[in-house]
Amino acid sequence: MERSSEKISSSSSSSSIPSTEDKTANGTCLNLKETELRLGLPGSQSPERKLSLFGQDLETNDKSNGFTGSPLKNLVSGAKRGFSDAIDGSNGKWVFAMNGKSDVELAKGAVLASPRVGLDSKTNPQQAKTSVSVMKVVVGVPQSPKPVQAKNNLVPPVNDHAIAPASKAQVVGWPPIRSFRKNSMASNLAKNSDEGAGCLYVKVSMDGAPYLRKVDLKTYNNYMEFSSALEKMFSCFTIGQCNSSGLPARDGLSESRLMDLLHGSEYVLTYEDKDGDWMLVGDVPWEMFTDSCRRLRIMKGSEAIGLAPRAMEKCKNQN
Amino acid sequence: MGSYSSELKRSKDSDESARRSSFPDEVLERVLSLLKSHRDRSSVSLVCKDWYNAERWSRTHVFIGNCYSVSPEIVARRFPRIRSVTLKGKPRFSDFNLVPENWGADIHAWLVVFAAKYPFLEELRLKRMAISDESLEFLAISFPNFKALSLLSCDGFSTNGLAAIATHCKNLTELDIQENGIDDKGGSWLSCFPESFTSLEVLNFANLTSDINFDALEKLVGRCKSMRVLKLNRSVSLEQLQRLLVSAPQLAELGTGSFSQELTIHEYEDLESTLSNCKNMHTLSGLWDAKGIYLPALYPACSHLTFLNLSYAALQSVELAKLLAHCPRLKRLWVLDTVEDKGLEAVGLNCPLLEELRVFPADPFDDEIVHGVTEAGFVAVSFGCPRLHYVLYFCRQMTNAAVATIVQNCPDFTHFRLCIMNPGQPDYLTNEPMDEAFGAVVKTCTKLQRLSVSGLLTDLTFEYIGRYAKNLETLSVAFAGRSDWGMQCVLGGCPKLRKLEIRDCPFGNAALLSGLEKYESMRSLWMSACNVTMNGCRLLAREMPRLNVEVMKEDGSDDSQADKVYVYRSIAGPRRDAPPSVLTL
């Protein structure tokens, strides 16, 4: 089955279901039978057997399919006996057996998960894409009668910032780090995002300019400062153009400066966000912008009317 | 014949007394009092009855690795002259929340016996014990000579208990509060040291979070002229640090507070010159929220540094490299993996004397970032630091080849703790298990005492360990192995094994029971989320009456499964303070 190296998408996976692995030219394959969630130990398959996660063969360590070489992300074990609980296809319990009894089962490659999670074993490929994230929210799933982690295994946050460990579905006590360190690091992360410590360099390109620049978004507090900095940076390319449109003098910068630039229709400031979409700068609050901005493009106004899809395509192609 | 044998006996007695008088007990005791190592002392005590007695009368420090292996009464009976006690309680996995909160290891019963038998007790060092504020107060008022209190990974107390210590212990020289589950109710405890109190030499409150009264601290540091260790918490600012250092330039160990205040040029220069006055400093830690621009202030103080603990300072590789250029004598380095492989390359280049490296993960729970350190960083360090013998390394990828290279460069490892953070992850280049990596470690590093394994591992790893790791004392295993055979190899092969801790491995009753004879020579065994059943544990308990076999059940688990098993040898018999969730078989 021909597979792109991109993420599993529902359309392509709804076609034929091979019972054995098909290898493709780029080494990835989809064995849809494998998308049945089954319990297995990490390392429970023989060394020659490639580890699979939801049918994606990880042989090529192809990271672009959305899975890294680590098949056991988001384990939910809670130090439970993952080996003796069972699920079979019909009644939704986990099937697993140890020590030779079902080496075949083991060899098929599987994912270690909490025996208490009553996931539907008829997981279809569409779910396979989202099943990683499904496991992430398993903690709150009411299907199982018991909590995923015994309550005396939950890490009570010492301070308000220790949210990171509890919100993801993780193995209890893994990685083996003491609570104090975990909580300190969590509060570090929270601090950094509040205070904006560190730096956030993004590339800035300008249509027609021979080279790109980089700016540290953290050094600016609002759009006003940012646009004036950009202006300074790229002034050598735009001499005469901004001024000729009758914009206010630099000293009299106002918050609408950026809007003026835009409405002046000489240049439009756009950015690519985390999702890969091209957006107009200025719509969202400054903090949200710095959080999501990956790179910037100063494009000619004429090419960015309403940021039409055509303009977006052009931006993408030129990158 | 009766007279002949009694004559023989008499001549024997006189021979012995002749021998004894030529080597009086006092001399023996004097000689033995110079022995510090508790293992040496144990050996001495086994020589003969005289030596046993001489040793017990001359021993002033007792180390108890498992508080339930012996009772305080037994200890007090054997050793009448103890001044210093080190006690360890809960199994190590309690640090990672695998042990129920009310499990035990309460110090109070010990304190009551000590108050009666060792009224002149001076030192108490506790690790993974439960200690309440009442116990701390009891301690503070029961021992007039009390000098040193050190608490690591303990819980059950609050800063009120510290206040009691500060108030009552007039001769205190050491207050060392390391990472604990302490209920931090505020910093006023520090103000409880009386104005007349001047004896403090060691003060470590780095892991408390509340603000303390800086004025009280400044005065305290000012009047304790013998202070050599001062580890501040995050609430102490750079400016305050500078003021403290002015009155304590003699410090040998410094833990800074927060290293990120906005300083004027003048303030920065003051800090720099004050730090350069600290000519005795060999250990530096803290550096919370360290900003790269202020690190150069440390440079002049680093020339004699042997231990640098940056594990709470999220430095980047360039910042670390610049700092290390000033630390040529470094022997121990703890960092966060924010320094990345480039930072570790700088370690290899600048620290040829390095013996210990610990790399902690800054963001252990986010496996979507591709940051941190890889095998390349570890390899780089190994090339530059041939004396490396202790490593704790958290990473997200590793290869067998890299580990083979590392141990080839550094064959003297005594402690090799590798944590590939994703459970069961193979060699990321070859996709093979990491068996050969740990095989290389145990084959090459003959002095290996402690090993923590991780990654995708088959039973072969444990075959290697059993066959080659002849000096191994502590083994930690998680998410590894294929069958009982793995654990059997270890139990059958490692003659010096003392502590074995296993979680989430497919080892069952056959494996557990294969160690029947071994467990009495070990301190303890921990197995959780394995394949052991209650019947297996009952069998073990029945066969080995001198072992305590404890099973911790979890809510709603199968009745026949032994979720968590803790086995340890004891001369005190089964404990009586176990909570309902802990079954002693």
C-alpha cells in the first residue's frame, strides 16, 4: 500500500486491509491489523521484529510520520500488572499472556497500556492517528471502573505550577526523578512562559530583499515596538516607499503604525503560525502572537489582498 | 580423663589471659576507635569475642541501612557509646511515589530509645524516614549535646519542627535540610536561633520555598564565624547574597539563592569582588534562574571548585562552556540537559579531572521536544574525562556503539546509571535492544558497584550482568527483560549484590524463588508491577523465616497478584507498625 510519509489520514487508511506488512519504497507501511491496540511489554518482541506503533513501521526512524523511534509514548501503567490482565476483541478487556504462551501475540508488537483502560479494540485507522492523543486523555476516561492510577500514586502538586506531570498520562514514577526536582522544573517552565525569559528568534523575509533577517520576538513588548524595529531593519530596502504614502513620521509612532503600514498597501506583514498557516500580523494579542509565530514575511501588499489562498501558496512556494 | 581435660582447659585459660594481658582491652579499643568504616568494624567484630566486645565499646557511629532490619533496643544493647546515627528507611522507589504514604519508617520509636540510652547523642542523619514536628521537638529537648541534623528525602514534618530545633539546640553545628517532603509554612523558623547562638557551621535550607527573614539570616551568618557551608533558598536575591558573603568569605560550600536579579554595574562589580574573596570555595550550587550575563561574576571564585551543581540552573551550552573554562579542577558536575551535547563537549574539553557527571532532564514529561542530550554528549565527555567513574545520565536516545565507546574510554566506572527516558526504547540507529551496551559496561568496568539499566532489554542483558558484574552491589531495573531467566541470572551470578529493585518487568514466582538463599545476604529486594503472585510470596516467607516479606496491594487489584513486594532481612522480626495496605507474610 502506497503511503506518504506524512501522518496517517483517515482517507488513505480506509482502503484494503492487508493481513501482513506491506513494505513500500520508503520503508513505511501500514498494517491495519496492527492498529488493534494490544498489550505487550516494551521489548517483548524478538530483536529482528521491528517495533510498530499503530501499524507504522518505525524501521526507517521516519520522524515525519508523527511518531518518533520511541513506540511507547504516553504509557499509562501506574505500576499495574500489565502482564496478566487481558483484553480480547469482543468484550473490550485487554488480552495479554506471558512466557511463551503467546509469543505470537507478543511478536506482533504492541503498546503497553493500562489494563484498566477499556478502549475499543476495534480501533480503526482513523483513530490510530488520534489514538496517541486518546491515550493522553485516558486519565479522565470514565469507561474503566477504577482510576487509572491508584490514588496513592498520584503526585500531589506541591505548588500550583506542578501541572505538567499530572495532565499527561504517564507512567507513575517514571522517569525516576524526585518530587522536589519535578516541581522545581515545572515552576521553572511556568516562570519562563510568564516572564518570557530566553529568546525567540524567528526569520524575517521581505519580498525583493536579497537576504533575510532574524529577530528576537522576546525583546519587544508590543506590536508598536516590533514594527518600528522591523522598519529600521528593512529600511534600506524600502527607502522612500513608506514615506511616500504619507505615513506619520517615525518619532510620532502610534499603535496604529502597523495598521498604517498595512493600509498603506505597500507592504503587508504576515507570519506563519504553529499550524503552518499564514496569518496577518496584528489580529491577536501580542503574547499570543509571540507564542505562535514561527517566521515572518513582509510581502508586497499587492500580493496579499485579503491574504488570498493564492497569496498564501505563493508565500509557501517562495519559502 | 576429667582431670586431664580440666588441666588442659586451665592451661588454655592462662595462655589466653597471658595473651590478653599483653594486649589489654584499652589498647585494642583505642586502636579500633580509629576505624571509621562500618564495614571494617563489622569485619573486626567477627574475629573473636574479645574483638567483638572491644569493637562495640569503641563504636561511636552506627549506620543502619534499613531501619527495619534491626530494632532500636537491639542497637542500644550492642553499642552503648553511640554519638552519631545514620538511618535509612523507605525503599528507594518511594522517592518516585511508588510507596504508599503511610508506609512507615517513623523515627519516633528510635528517638525514645535513644533518649534513654544515648542521652549524649550528637548527630542524626536520616534518609527516607518519616519524622513529625513532635519528633523534632522531642529531639531538640532530649539531647543537650545535639550538634548535627541532616534530613534527605524525609517527610511528615513542617518548618515548625525546624523552629523547635533552632530554638532548643544550643550546640547545633549542622542543619542540613535537603530535598524533603516538608510542609513549608513560612520562613520564621530561621529567626528562632537565639542571639547568643554562634556555633553553626553548616546551614542548608536550599530546598525550602518560603521567604526567610533576611535580617535574621544576615545576623546569624555574621555571628557564626565557623560557618563553612551555606546553602540558601531561592528567596535570597543576588544583592542579599553579596551582603552575606561579605561577612562569610571563608565559606567552603556555597549554594546561592536566585541568580537573576537586575543589578546595576556597581552592584555587579561588588558581587564579583566579594565572590573573588571566597578563596576556600570548593563547592558551588543553587544558581536558581541563573541569567547568563551574571555568571562571569562567579569566574574568579571557580578556580578551586571541585563540585559544581548546576542542576537547578537552566544554562545553555555557550554559557556552560564559558563557565567551565574557569573550572579546571572540577571533579563533580551536575547539570540540566538544557546544556545539550555542545555543553557536554565543553565539559570534555575543560574538565580533565572530572570524576562524576550527572545530567538531569529539564523537561522530563514532554516527549515531543527534541532537546536535551544524546549519546553524542556522553561520548564527548568520555573522551575528555578518562577519570570518570560516576555517571547519572537522562537522555532520549542512545546507541550500543556509543556506550561501548564510552566504557572503552572510561573503564573505571563504579556507578553507571543510564536512564533512556522512553521505556523500552531500542538503539535508535540499529533498532536493536540495548543489551550490548550494558554488556559492554559489565565486561569492561570490573569495579562496577551500582548499575541502572534502561531501554529495550532482553534477558541477554541480565545474562551479561550475572556473568560479569562480580562487584555489583546495587541494580535498578525497569521495563526490561523477557522471562524469569533474566532475574535468575542476576540472582545466581552477582556475588556482592545487596540491593535489587525491579519495576514493570516480566519476572514471576520462579524468578523470585530462585533467590531464596541469596536474600539473606542482601539488604533488600523490591519488585513492583511484575508477575509475582501472593502464593509465591507466601512460599518465600515460609521458607525464609528471617526475611520479612511485605506485599503492598493496590485498590482494586486482583487478589492473587502481589502488586508490590518488598523483601528484606531482619533480626527484629516482622514489623508491627505496618499500615493496612501492607501485608506482612
